[in-house]
Amino acid sequence: MITEIAEPLFQGFDANVEIHPAMNLEDLKSAISKFQKLSKS
């Protein structure tokens, strides 16, 4: 969804844009839990 919003805006300025997704705390906790479960199996 970020691309759909940002791309038309920055194309008008002929800009180069890099977007880097990041995890919030809830995402990180979920990922750690999943890795722990995988490492036990």
C-alpha cells in the first residue's frame, strides 16, 4: 500500500525513493515465538 500512495507523489518530483519495511514490537514478538517453536522441532 505504501507504493500505491508514495510512487505517484514522488514521480511528480522525478525522485528516487527507497522504502524499507520495519517490524513493530508485536511483529517482533510474533517472529521470535515462531523461531523458538521451529528450533524446538
